Amino acid sequence: MNEVFGAIHAAVQTVENDPVLNISIFAAFVAVTLFIVIRASRNNKTAADYYAAGRSFTGPQNGFAIAGDYLSAASFLGICGAIAINGYDGFLYSIGFLVAWLVALLLVAELMRNTGRFTMADVLSFRLKERPVRMAAAITTLAVCFFYLLAQMAGAGGLVSLLLGIGDQIGQSIVVAVVGVLMIVYVLIGGMKGTTWVQIVKAFLLIGGAVVMTVWVLAINGFSLNTLLEGAVAASPKGDAVLGPGLQYGKNPWDFISLALALVLGTAGLPHVLMRFYTVPTAKEARRSVVWAIWLIGLFYLLTLVLGYGAGALVGPETIAAAPGGVNSAAPLLALYLGGPVLLGFISAVAFATILAVVAGLTITAAASFAHDIYASVVKKGNVPPDGEVKVARRTVIVIGVLAILGGIGVQGQNVAFLVALAFAVAASANLPTILFSLFWRKFTTRGAVWSMYGGLGAAIVLIVLSPVFWGTPTSVFKDVGVAIWPLNNPGIISIPLGFFLGWLGSVTSRRAEDRKKAAEMEVRSLTGFGAEKAVDH
Amino acid sequence: MTESHDRAAESAGIDYIEVEESPPFQRLKRAQRAFVFPLAIAFLLWYFAYVLLSSFAADFMATRVSGDITVGLLLGLGQFVSTFAITMAYVAYANRRLDPQSRAIREDLEQREAGAR
């Protein structure tokens, strides 16, 4: 066995010292998607074209795009690595990401599609006082997008050191800048249509690559899950423990419970996921997209279970932990073990494509929210020329892209893994309560919405800042300094109930009743689709 | 667009409160909520039961069922199965029961709107 590890190690060194192959596969992906984006960008005049791709995608297409948007590098590399090293707990983590889609399917997707136009705030401000609610919804949207974007950009830097063998600060900064510039180009030229195609292509490549590797791993193990698990147990220094819970979350189970709450309730409140529902012509297509997304995402996490244990069995947890990139190197090293440098190059390119597709989706969501909610509705009170809003959105894309590049370079070397969990926590605490209340509770008021959104957002951020993520441990932002006041790394267990509670409290203490007619209109439209935005005819 | 649509709806004299209180709409609303609320609560309970077992009954979850397959792994795979099953059940229900009702109400409203134009 030592010889095999030695060979892998040597191969990793050579491949990483000669990253031409990885870069050329990634360049091919960029060339193909850029071509598609330019072709798709011919009808990008109106807001409906730019933000919602003319509402012309089919359910299955949008389902692939949702999967492409949702399966970030963190889920692919992170979960494979977590299973390879900690076994069961990595699998436990992945399940929350899938189950969460039932909230979107049952409670949110179709009703949102029927009542909104471009952004989450459209729905939330439908029957309440428009400006304060829209402003609050835009701020929580921007906060979620910002946290998620920063995590992805930082991940891009980290991935480079792993895949291209670029370890120095300047090299990593250049790659972050390249990712950022490509993202700006995609979103500027392609709008939502181009972004969607990038996500569809990426989902195909990611799931296709994972299927090939899974079949390969299973073939080595005689298509027996049991043999695979035996191999993982034999290769792990922790032995049997990888089959049961506790290796990753055993120290403080409440931390994981808090995280699980945020995952399950946050997904249906992620603004870039919600915005995808507007790219299809009807609520029925929105339903079909979620169904496709659930099958694809479920399939993908089943594959990562095999890939994770496969990486543990075939590459070995110790080799993975020692490789540059640590946990995140499990899937690339497994690819190298199975298919040599070519498969490694392919998987590396897919990982980059993943980051690119996710940041593009986040950027167009943030830009749409700024231009449509803050600029057009709150600042200009709706008095904007037809093309004015899209013009502002495009400028916002550039600003966000530059900020993302600077942020991605700025946080290098920092431990920013908490940002993804924070994005989910904010979505679950600030967005989901208001979404559910405004769709299902007639007595919900403007005050309830505003309290819930600012309260949920504030609580999630304050708790993170008071937590061990920032204070007192060797992995904290302030290393070994001070003591964390709040003991958990995840704020959800407090901030999510608080978000719901504030929504209720604000509503029952409101003196001003909301517009009864608007409430009835929203209910009728959300369930019947009467007056819903139609697809654009070109 | 929404603005022109609103004007058309207004001139058609569509009274949303009246529509909302009408028996067909109330039936649709009840049919939707009576299906999605219990299902949403059920899957959340089942998921958190699984999370709590993984957190506080680690030994039970690590019990081997056959070979290296543990209770925890089977319950985890059960989460996938239940998610897929609920998805299919909802789609079947929505296609069969909800869509015809919502289409009837929508078409009625669209006719009233078109008649007033």
C-alpha cells in the first residue's frame, strides 16, 4: 500500500507542478460557455429578459440550473472530504441540503412564481407597505449574497493552491481576479439567460463526472456497498468509528442541530434560489423545476456518499489530510487515483466551473435586488425609464464583481468556511419567516415583516460575532484571543425562532391594519396564477 | 405587465375579496393547505428525529445491521427515500387535484377580464 501512496504523492507533485492540463480543460469550459452566453444574449433588452431570462426556460432546464446553482464547491469538495475523513458525519451533513428542498417544493416555489416578478422583495412587499418591506428584503438579500459570494471567492483562491500548484499570495490573487472578471463578463453579457446556461452546463459536467467516478469506485469494490465500507474502515486510523456518528459533530451535538435547522429552513429563503423560479413561464413549470432539482441533488449526494467513502478506502484519510488543500483534496485525489492526470484535470476544471456558476448566480441576484428594489422602487419610487433599471443593474454587476475580487483576495488565509453556514442562517432567520407569513398568514403586517427581517439578520450576525468562530480557539478569526460569549458556531437555533417570533409579535402589536383587498388579491393570485407574469415573446 | 394588468382587472370589476370568499376558491385553498401543511410538518419531524438520534444516540446509530451497514446509514438513506416519495406524492396530488381547480378559477377570472376590455 505504501507504494501506491508514494505513487499518488509523486503524481500529485508532478501534476501540480505542471498545471497546463488543468488550465487547458478549464479554458475549454470557459470557451464553450462563453460561446453559449454570447449566443444567448441576443434579446437582453428588457428587465424581464435580463433578470428572468424572458421566463422562457423549461422546468427540466431550470431544474438543472438550480442544481448547478446550489451544488457549490463546498458541497462537492467539502462533503466528499468530510465523508472520506469523518465518514458518517459528512453524510449526515449532506442530507440537510437535500431535505430542505421539500420546503421549497411544498410551501414556496409555486406561490412565489405566481405573485412575484423578479426578486424576493416583490412577493414580500406585495400586500404590505412597499418601501420599508422592500428595503428590508433587499438588505437581507444583499447580506446573504455577500456572505455566500465571499465564501466562494475565498474558496477559489484555496482551490488554486490545491489544483494548480500555485501556492504564493500573488498567484492566488491573480486566479481570484480571473474568476471575478470572467463572472462579470458572463453576467454583463448573458444576464440571467447566460448565467442559467453556465449553470446547466456545469450541472451536467459535475453530475456526469460524479457518476463516472462512482461507477468506477463501485466496480473496484465489486458493486458492493459493504465491501466499500470495509475498505474505508480498514484504511481509516479511526477504524469502525467512520460508520457511526460523532467524529465531526460529536463534541457538541447542539452545534450541528443549530446548523441543521439553518440548512433545512434556509434553502427556501436563499434569494438566488428564489430568483430561479422566475425564469420559467408558469407555476407548474416552477414545480417541475423543483422536482428535477430534487432528483438531481438527491442523486448527487448519493454519489458523494460513495465518492467520500471511496476516497477514504482508496486514497486514505491520512494522505488526504496531508495533501495541499486538506479535506477539499479528497475528490481530486480520488480522480487522480482512478483516471490519472486527465480525470484529475477534468474534476479540477469542474470545480472551477462550479465556483464560476455559483458566483454568477449570486451576482445577478444581488444586482437585480439593488437595481429593482433599492434603486427603482425605493429611491426613484418607480419613476425610471424602461431601460434605466437594467442599466443600473449592469453597473451594479461591475461594482459587485470588483468587491468580490477585493474581498476574495482580502480574506485569503482566513478561515471563512463559516460564511456559507452564516448565509443559510440569515436566509432561514430573516427571509423564510417573512416569506411563509406573507404567503400563509392573513394577519401578518408591515411591522411584523420589518421586525422579523432586521431582527433575524441582526441576531444571526451578532451571534456569529460573539461565537468561537471569532474568539478564543486556534481556528478563530482572532486566534486564541478572548472568550466566546455564545458557545455555538451556528446561530440558527436562536436566530430562526427569533425571526418567527418577531414576525408574530410585530404583527399582533400593529395598530394599523393592512389592506384587506391586497391580501385577498395576493391569495387568489398565488394559488390560481391569475395575472402572473407571462413568458416574453420574442 | 402588472400595471396594465391591474388596470384591466379593476375595470373588469374583479373583486378579489369576493373571489377569495367564493366556495371554489375556498375549496382550492383548503385542498392545498390540507395537503402541504401536514406533509411539511411530517418531514421536518422525521428529519429532526434522525438528526437527534445521530446526535444523542450515537451507539444505536452505529449498530451494525449487516456487515458494515449501520442503522444510521440506513436511516440516512431513508431520508433520501422519503424525500423522493413526498416529492412524487405532491406532484401527483397537485396534478390531479389542485391544477384543475386553480385552472377553472383562473380561466373564469381571465374571461371576466377579457369581457371588460
